[in-house]
Amino acid sequence: MIFIDRSSVLIQYELDSNLKALEDGINFYKKELKNTENQIEALSSDPNKLERFARETFWMHKPGEQVILVEPLKD
């Protein structure tokens, strides 16, 4: 005879799976946060990197310059 209640094996397995998925998400966002912090540090210490980042990400340009977008070739 099998009793199914709050602490059944199936429910515990499902909860463990959910916990593992959440822990994986935490680890992913910790790595992303560390990468972002490193990028902020690099951009705040070098004005040339900051200018390049602004130009590439936000298409910023100096007065009188034109922004030209080049689409990469598709294979």
C-alpha cells in the first residue's frame, strides 16, 4: 500500500528539481553580475573603451560624423 502525502518521493523529487533550477539561475546571474561589474570597471578606467562602447552600443557619434551600419554577409 502506498500513501501519497506532502512528503512523498515524487513530490520531493519535483521540489529538488525546482531547487536545482533555481540554484542554476542564481549561479547564472552571479556570473552575469560579475561580468557586468568587470565591464563597468573597464569602461570607467579607460575613456577610449567608454567611447567605443557608446558608439557601438548606442550608435553615438561626434557632430559632423555619419553613422554607417554594415550588415554582415550571411552564409
